[in-house]
Amino acid sequence: MIPRYVFFTKGVGKHKEFLQSFELALRDAGIQACNIVTVSSILPPGCEIITKEKGLTMLSPGEVTFAVMSKNSVQEPHRLIAASVGLAVPSSKNSYGYLSEHHSFGQAATAAGNYAEDLAATMLATTMGIPFDSEQAWDEKKQIFKTSGMIIKTSNITQSAKGEKSGQWTTVLAAAVFVP
């Protein structure tokens, strides 16, 4: 099975029970009724990016649903957590792209998202032979990747939150959800 569509979603959940905080994050993301199977980082050739709203209408409760998912949890009050999925799409419709997962502690949403986006673009660039310095800042690499004409889109979806002040579990997730 090769997915024809992908959509991006994110969520946060807080509860005294770890598992329930994850369930609430899934609910916040809108994918709680799916049987999620996590997969690695390949965006199939020609896979169309659709809105979350459209993607959710294409799923049925209980459906086995493949997703690239990043998640993170904390039970420490006020501790910052983030979960992010990065995307890099090649210019050729016949080539595959990359998705990356990143989760962190103490990293703001923008920084976590940029890191995940950089990971996905770097993985794609190395398979395409685009020359770059891996030590360069993401903004510099992004410019090189886009001017090469071989990578046409990079983006990310990121969810961050601070640990619940009373010490309940806080869970964040970000996901690229595949639809057949």
C-alpha cells in the first residue's frame, strides 16, 4: 500500500494518568479514533498534502492508520516540551520526500520546528547530492536547498507545552497522517 494523501496535525493533553494525557493529545489532534501505526520517514512520490479537515473525513473509526509521529511527555511542573514533524518535498513528482520526527525538552516551538524541518531537508538533500555544509545554520541551508531547484517545499508542524503546574502528565504530539 502506498498512501496517496497526507495531512498534518498536532495536539496536547493533560491528565493525572500518563496514558490518558496521550489520549487527550490524540483527541486534540483529531486522530483518537484511529489505530495508529508509526512508520519511518518517507513521503511517497506524488503523495498529495491535504488539509487536516479533509483528511479526517477520509478516515473511519478503528481504521489502521499509518503516521509519522513525534510525541513527548512530562510530569514536571512548568517544564517546556515540544514534538515536531518536519517535511521536505522534492521538485520531481517521481521522487520521494522526507519526514522527520523531533522531540525535545526546554526548546521553544519555533526552534523545535526549524530543527525538524532542517532534519527532513538535510536527509533529502543528501540523497539528491545537493552540496552543502552541514554546519551551516538552517536559514543558510534552506536557501541553498531551494535555489538548487531540487527541493521545492519544506515545512513543519510543532506542538509545545509547559508541564501542568500541579504535576499532572502533559503530552504533546505532532503527526503526518497517511491516507490511502
